[in-house]
Amino acid sequence: MKTLSLVVPCYNEEETIPLFYQTVSKVIDKMNTPTPTVTPEYIFVDDGSSDNTLAEMKTLHQANPETVHYRSFSRNFGKESALAAGLQATTGDLVAVMDVDLQDPPELLPKMFALIENDGYDCVGTIQKERRGQSKLRAFLSSSFYRVINRISDVRIEPNARDYRLMTRQFVNTVLDLPEFNRFSKGIFSWVGYKTTYLTYESQPRAAGKTHWSLGQLFSYSIEGIIDFSNAPLRLATWVGSFSFFLSIIGLIFVIVRALTVGGSVAGWPSLVVIMLLIGGIQLFCLGILGQYINKIYLETKHRPKYIVREEK
Ligand code: UDP
Ligand code: MG
């Protein structure tokens, strides 16, 4: 018998938790017939919800004190922190990460399990085919994000991969050993290496409730990912800076030579203003990029915890 830990981050998901538990336990029961193969261990993480999410978790825990556990945060720390907290609490030989809204089909679990057990993979990830009901703009932005990040970062980030994945204990321990505060898990899971394969599935509508991601949040999440896993923006800033410096030297020589030969003139001040603005803009742009990295360093050096657990069982 192997223990299968399921890490489930939840933020205001009172409606979906019971549904999730019913559906997943059915799949586990199926995996255990005719021969018992896995014992489940549910780790629900309440990411500072303001509804009855924690109460739902407690109810499930009381009914199944051996298999259902929960950790509740002191406030909303975000899904990445919830994942880290959940992984930290697992004891299973195999660990799955799943959204509670059933957009990650639990029916894939037996197949993922078989790939690890029989084919020797350390991690099985999932890729979602085109999202139904997703706007054209969102689809375009997301595919551009993957193109950019895969061009400039050292790790490969599988386009449209979900956080839904099944991992071995060894894989999870390696991920947990990474001490960074800024956790862009799509990058971390790929950075650690190991043998990983992907399953593809049709996108599913949410079981209940609504998504927590606005377009703005997705945008800043993308920027985080790029800054966390690539130095390309810094190199770009250096290049843009050097190029504009080079241009201004040429301009300066031109101005001096002209002043010495034909004499100075006040005509041309508009172009001067334009050039000053351009150079100023480039400088601010580069400073902004530098600032992003310095902010990351600042956050790392504070050694703050990634999350605060208020209660757990
Ligand atoms: N989630 C979380 N903390 C947050 C936002 C979301 O733990 O701050 C959880 C949420 O409860 C769900 C999963 O992360 O289980 C994915 O969230 P959602 O369904 O809103 O994202 P989408 O599927 O639209 O990408
Ligand atoms: Mg979802």
C-alpha cells in the first residue's frame, strides 16, 4: 500500500470542498478495487478565506480524522504559499497537487499513478487544451507569455501546464529544499529536473464559485515568473543603456563639430528636447528593471516566512 497525499489550496471555496472530496474519494475507491493500492491523505490549505471554507474542512476532518487534514493561514498569502504549506505537511510516498474546483480532473489520477509506478517517472504534470470560455485576449496574452519566458529563461516552462501534478517523495523533498521566498512553482518544478512527463486534457468548467485571477493579476504573475527565472531583462537594460549612450556620444560630437565650423544656432531645440526625453525614458526604464530585481533581493534577505499557519490538524 502506498500513501497518496493530495495537496488542495482553497481560497473562499465553501461550495466546492464537499464536492471535491466526494468526487476524489470515488476515484480513489476505484483505484482500490479489486486490490487495495493507495491510502489517501488529504491536506486542505485554507488560504485565509473569509467564507465557511475552514468550517467545511473541519467537518471533513471530523468525519475522517485519519485521512483528512487541514492548515489554515492567518491571512491570504496566495496560491504559491498555500502549495508550499501543503507540500510541507505531506507524508505520502506520492504527492498530488490539485485545485479544489474540479478543473483538474481527478479521473487522471490512476493514469498518473501508473506512469510513476510502472514507467519510472518522478513527476507527471498536466497540460490543459484550449480553455473553453476563455477570451481571445487572454489566450493571446498567455501564449505570448510562454513564448517570451521560454526564449529568455534557463528553465523550460511547459505552455499551458497546470499546477495539477503527481510527484514522488524524492521530487517533493527536493522542491521543499529550495529556500526561496519568491516561489514561481511552474519554474521551480521544472528547475529541479528529474524525469517528468505530461498528460493533456480538455479544459473543464469550474464546479462552482468563480476564478480568483483577474487579467491584472495574471500579468503581474507573468512578470514575477520572468524576473524569478531569467536575467534577460537586466541584459536588455544594459544593452538599451549602452546603445543610447553610444547614440548620445555621436550626437555630442556632431554638435561640437558644428559649433566649431558653422557656429551654433537655437534652431533645433525641439529635437534636443525629444532626445532628452528619450534618454530620460530609457534611463527610467532601466532603473525600473533594476528595481524589480532589487525588490526581489530585498524580500529574500528579510527571511520572512512564506505563510503563517493559524490553526491546523
Ligand atoms: N487559490 C488559493 N489562493 C488564492 C487564489 C486561489 O489557494 O489566493 C486556490 C483556489 O481556491 C483554487 C486554486 O487556487 O483551488 C486555483 O484558483 P482558481 O480556480 O481561481 O484559478 P484558475 O483555475 O481560474 O486558474
Ligand atoms: Mg480554477
